[in-house]
Amino acid sequence: MFGYLEGAETHQGDSSNDVRREGVKSSMSASFKTSSLFLLVLALLCAPAGTSWGATIDAASCSYEDVSAAVQAATWGDTVRVPAGEADWGESSLVVTKGIELLGAGSSQTIISSTLLEPETYAYLISFEADETTAANDQAFKLDGFTLKANGSYPPYGLLRLSNPNYPTHLSKVVVSNNVFQQLVDSGYTSFAIGLYPGVFGVTFHNEIVDGDHAWRFLGSLESGKTVEHWEPGSPYAMYFEDNYIHLSEPWGSTLIISGGGGNRYVSRYNTFDASVNGPDEYTQAHDIHGNQPNNPGAGIGFEAYGELRLGGVGRWFDERGGQVYFFMNQWTESGGSGSYYVWEEYDDDTFTPSSCEGLNYPTTAGGTNCLQRARDSYFWRNFGGESGTTLSTSLVVQFDYFDRSIEPPTVNEPLTLFENQSWWRDTAEPFTGAVEPVGSCGYYEGPSCQSSGIGCGTLADMQAIETCTEGVGFWVTSQGTCDDLSGYVGHDHTQTIEGTLYRCNAANGWEPVYVPYTYPHPLRAGEGGAGGAGGSGASGGAGGSAGDAAASGDEEGCSCGLPGTSQRSRPWPLALGLAFSAAAAVRRRRRS
């Protein structure tokens, strides 16, 4: 190409050649500009999801006024950097509505305090409340590198709020990482690090959470949560809490519980909950998923928990008062007990806070319209407790099966609604044979406990060797040897990742896969340089990240360039290509003129 231009330049005495030469240069210049424009547009479209092309705004200091001004000046996709320093924001709450990155200088460098002199209902230190533009374009939000702490006479309700009121649109790229959240000790008020509301999905990792009576809460309403993308265990439609270190700074009665409901869902994996300063006999509880109650906005949809490590105390793994639970391969050490499961039904789903699920994917009550809010389709297996964390957790208590808990005496459901081997399955100390007791013969309110194991664990060959099975029983297929030894697989400093597939026996006496844990590390962590360990200590070496893993989450490193049929909903390819064609046409018009 350039040789031809050089040849054209040698015929300077020929006016016709001059004309041709200018035409060639003009044509090639236009072609070059058009090609360059297309390459630029395609490069933008092919950029990994979450790539920021926005401006960087530096707050003048970490004072509330300066940080708030910087956030207000930012637009979608921008990065706001907050410098090192300590600041007390008093009773002020920073509200962020746009999808931006809010970055401190590091959790030991940028320290923000909340000082409440009087109790305030639902006060947060930082509140992310996505606006319509953020939700419509699935803009990313990130909070990284801060210490947020309570410092007054009363704690804020939560230190960080993550919310998206734009139902049914959901956010899929919310990241909270490398922060310290410190609540007050024994304040007498509900207090926690993070409040999670429906429609906010992503990953919360490498954080340290200190004190508070809750680690985090999942809140909202079933009316809103049910409209958000349908959730099944193992799907990306949840907030993933992984590789966080949660602990008490001194002995006091906190359980470090995770609780809530209201149409929400979450996944807790590879976190450490350390209450060992309380000793082995202080009562504690790990999880509480609420059901429907007259004074709350509906049941939680469900949760998963695996790879958790709890230290100290004695009590319950969880209260399942509603929703769906997959709870497996968790360990409780330095404990005076082995951990127990509690299942409740407190209020009738068609009578108390009923919510229609007609036309949605969620299960309904016998009437076929209202959402089923009680415990359902849940599996608990290979969880261990005791002093050394090697005693299999087998205790299950059906706490209530009530139509109306609010009256005295409470009205018991007739017929009962909760049954082992129908509402849930679990493993016991008995070897798994594939057969369990008939539904209604055990595992119900005020009834005897079931003895047979409802879930097996072993290799694919072990499962295939079982000739007959009762519909609904499960089998966890793994080649890792984790059925009896969780060493290295639990806690924020784990060195191995739990892998396997849960199979369920169907009506035809066959096994079908129903669950595989979602990609670990979460695909949004790609490029963060190490998996596991609060504060960034490596746990499983390398941050996840094959192109296939990224593509599975809609984060296509392999680049399908945002063309039709891809899942890059945040990349407006029709607009981008339209702009490219318009620009190219403009170049052609200028050339003709």
C-alpha cells in the first residue's frame, strides 16, 4: 500500500497523476479512518465485562464532605479514590446511586467511623442504592480498601447497605473486597456489617468483619425478591460471600449469625467465623432463614453454605424457617457439641403474608397460586462438629409445625406440613443404602427421629453400585476423599476447593444430577491475584479464571464481541455498531463532497 503511494508521488509532472494521487490518498485516508474506527469499536465491545473506561476522581481527603463531593461529581463507570487518613463522619451516611468504583487506599490506611449519639433505625454508614441507569445497564459497583467502623454510643444498623429498588432488573457485578467492618461490642442493638437486599448479585470476598451481633443480614420483601431472576442452588443469581474472616474482638454474647428473609438469597462459602474467645459452651447459631410471619415481608428464598469453619460455642447450624437450603461440608471446632439442624413452620402460607407466584418459576402451595414459603427441597450432608470438628452432625429438630404461632396455644397444622425425606434429606450415622423410612413415619413435629441416611457420599462407582433407591434421596459424587475429612477444605485460609455433584434419585429408580457448586473463585474475582484468605493471603492459588469460567458467568474473556446471542447485556452493541456505521457514512459523505 505505502509503496504504491510512493510510486504515485514520483509522477509530479503529470497533472492527471496528481489528481489520481490525491484521490488515492483521500480514499486511503477515509478507508484508514473507517477501519480504525471499526477496530476501536470492536476493541471496546470485546473488552472484558467490568472493564472501566471512566474517569478517575480523587477525593481531596477522607472527610465526609470531600468523599461525598467526589461521589457526586462521578458518573457511571467512574472510579473515586479516597486517600489515606482517618475521618469521623458523625451521623452522616454516604449514599451512592451510580455504578462506580469507590476505592480506599487500603483497609489499614483509609479509616471511616460512624458516631451515633442516639439510636437510629436502619442507619448505614455507606449505602449503595442503584438508580435506574445503573440497573438498566447492569453497571458494576465496587467497594474496596476501607475500614468502616462504629465509634459512638450506638451502632449503625449496618455499616454497608447494598440495594437495588429497580425490580425486576438485577445487578450482577457488585464487588465488596479487602475491607474491614468493625461494629460495637455488646451494644444491645441489632448491628451487622452488610445489609443485602434483593436483586444485588456478585461477590463479597477478602473482608474482615469484627463484632456486631450479626455478620450480615439478607433483607427485603418476597413481593420484590420473587420477581428477580429465578434462583436455584449453584446459579449466579445470588450474592456470594467467600473467603472472609469474621470474629469477635473479646468475649461477649454475639453469635455472629447470618439471618434474614424477605425474598432474598445468598451463598456463604469458605468463610471463618471465630467465636473461640467465648469458649466451647456459649450458645451460638450460624444461620437463620426466616419464614413468613405477620410482622415481616415474607420468607427468604434460600441459601447455600459450604466450606465454612466455625470456632467456639455450641448450638445450631441453622434455623430453616422457610425456603430451600443446601448445607454441606462445613466444620465446627472447639465446640461443646456437634451442631444441630432446626426446621420450623410458624404460619400458614395462604393466610399470613401470602404472595402470588402464579406465572413464576417458584413453587406454589396446594392451591397453585401463592408462593410456597415453608422449608422445601433441602439437603444437609457431611457437616462435622465437636472439639476437633470430626463428629458428624446428625441432630435434626422439627421445632414447630404451626398454622398460627401468634396465639396461645399455637394452632398445629392439620395435616402436618414438614416431613423428613419429603421437605428435606440429611445423612445420619447409618450407612447409606438408598432406602429411607416412609414419609410420615419419622422426622415430623413431635415425632421420632429418622435413622436412615437420606444422602450418600462417595465416588461415581459407589453411587452406581446402589441397585435401588427411594425417590428424592441424594448422593454426593466426588473423588476428593472429603466424605470424612475436611482438612484444608474449610475456612478463609482453605487450600483446597470442594468439588462434586449432587445426584437425586428419580421416580424411575435412576440418578440425575441436580446441583454443582458455582464457579470458585467467583468469576468477578478474575485478575485479583489469589483465591482465599482475608486481606489477600493466597488459599487456592490463582484467581479463577479460564475463559470458559468467565463465559459461564457472562464475563467473556474469550470475546464474542457483544454480537447478537451473547450475554453481555451491559454492552449496547446495536448502539455501538450504529455509531460506527454512522461515522463511516459521514466519512464517505465528506469524501464525496
